[in-house]
Amino acid sequence: MTSPVEQRVNDLRLDRRALRAERARVAWWRRLVRARLDLAVAQAARPQTLGEEMAFQLPLDVGLDVPRPAALAAVLDAGTDAVGSLGELRALDEQLSTYAAGVDDALTRATDRLIARLAADPGVVVTGLRESLGRG
């Protein structure tokens, strides 16, 4: 027979297990509600199209990975057949992941070029403050 102290510890462990499971369910519902909120906002105020004005900043192969505006708009205009579109959503997510990696790489290279330029000629910082923003 278990002692009252041992029983209490077992009960506390069971309580903790139940509370951890409930916390996980709450977190899942919150993610779902936040995702639905994001969709509602995106339907009202659509995000900018990806890839616009990036022709000179991105390598050509990265630019080819950008999802088409119609594919992105379809996500916002999707009806209630969410299960039927899971494959398409996963494919679009993979395409977005590939494009995001390309954009990240391009940003890293641009940052490295800027740092190298500033390291080679630190005085250019003062000159740069007087220059207008633009390509260069």
C-alpha cells in the first residue's frame, strides 16, 4: 500500500500531466485563432506581391522561385475545402521556403559587400550620409 505522501505525489504528477495536456490544447487553439486573424486581416488588406522591385537585387534563379501572385491570392480566397487544398498549400509553403532562403542569401551577400566596402574605406560613412538613397 502506498503512503499518503506517495499518493499525494502521484496525484500531483497526474495533475501536472493533465495541465500540460490542457496547456498544449490551449496553445494549439491560440495558434489556430491567430492564423485565422492573420487571414482575415490579409483578406481585408492584402500584402504586397512578392518579388516586385527585386529584379536587380536577387539572382535570376531566386527570382524564378517566387510564387505567382495568383497562387498567393488563392490562399486568401480559399473556400472551406481546406483538406482538399493541403497538398497545394504544402507545395506553396515549400516554394515560399525556397524563395525565402534565396532572399536571405541575397541579403547576407549584400550585407557582406556593404561591410567590406565600409571596412576598406571607413570615411565613406560620412560621405554616405550626404548621398541620396538609391542604387550604387
